[in-house]
Amino acid sequence: MSNSFNFKRFGLLFKKHSVENFKAYLLLIAVFIGIVTILIGLMTEMGTQVITLNTQAITFMFLMQLAGTIFTSNIFANLGDKRKAIATLVLPASAFEKFLVGWIYSYLFFQLVFTVVFYTIVWAFLRLQGSAPLLNVFSDKQHFHPGLYIAYLIYAFLNAIAIYGAVYFKKMHFIKIAFIFFVIGLIIWLGNDAVLSSMIHHSVTNPPFTGLSFMSDHGFYNVKASDLGNKLVCVMFIVVSFIMWTATYFRLKEKQI
């Protein structure tokens, strides 16, 4: 029997986690359904027409990242309680199997449930309002956002950061993760602007990895990132996500030892 991974042992651990958290997860899904329904309903009431693709896209992107990060940051909440932490760490399962259960629920299952719930509610509102296009996150042509499927890539990155914080911090996981994320993000943003401004000798306030925009005596200039540049940024996010997931596993393994 492998010390790192065994299908039978993993299956028992996954079943144990599912049974113990079944009611809590159902309650979370019910709360999420209520929040999305109220949010979409309010936007419908305030609007003068059907829910536009733009509204659908912004809501989809915002809710996925926020709800997913909050959920992930608490996936290993037991480790913050000394008594529960001992019970969790002494379970006859490897650190990798414990990490994998948390990753499957916070990354795979969350995205599946979120997508199904969001589309079902939006589709229901659109049916009540009359014929209107339903957002397709995998289409580049339907919406001005180039490939909204990037939301899934961004979620992978945020999930990797949040799940590491869930293991690293003992309490107030989401608050601490959000604080560190925004501080690091602000430093990168300001550093990016400073480097670009020094290169072109004009003031730049662009978010990192989004191209270059600046005003000169001759007018306003907007330089978009090339397709290759965008692909490299995507690869970078994927690599960083895998690094953080790996770091989470070793951090959990360290706790177990």
C-alpha cells in the first residue's frame, strides 16, 4: 500500500468528509442560490430591459471569484481548532489524500455547482422576461470581454492562494488572505507602473499584464498586449497556481509530521 496515495483509503476519506459536511454544503448551496436570485432580481428590477450580456458577465466573474475564495479559505478550517486539528491530522490517510479532498471540493466541485446554479437562475429570469441571449463564457465573439473563460483561470490562481492560506493561517483565513493578496497586488501594480513610466517617460496607471495606455502631447495611446503576451500571462498564472498547490501540500504534510 502506497504511503502517498491509495484509492481505497482516499475513497474512505472522501466519503467521511462528504458525510460530515453534507448538511453544511447543502446549506451553503441554498444560501448561494438565495444570494444569486436576489442579486439578479434586483438588477432586473433596476434595469429597464432584460439582463444584458454585460451584466451577466460581470456578475459571473465577480461572484465566482468572491464566493470561491471565501469557500476555499475555510476548506481546512478544522486545522484552526486544536482539538479538531489533532483529529484531522491523525487520521490514517496521507497528507496528499487530505489535500486532494480539499482541492476537489474547493476547486472542481465549487466551479461545477457555481456554474450550474448561476446559469439555472439567469436562464429562469431570462425566460420570464422574454427572449434574450444567455451568456456563453467560452465564446470570444459573444461578449466584449475577450474570452470570459479566463474567469476559470483566474479562479485557479485565487484558489491556489486561498487554499494555501487555509492551511497556513489558524483563524480569520479569508481576511488575512485578502489583506496579503491586496498588499502584494498593490506592490506589483505600482512597481509595474513605475517601470513602464521610466521606460516611456510618461505617466502610466495600467493594471499589470493588460497592455499600456498613456497620454502624450500628441494624443492618447493605447498599446494592447499581443496574443503571445496574453498566452504567456495565462501560462504564468497556471504555473504559479501549481506552485501554490504544491506548497499547500507540503505545508499540510509538515503539519502532519
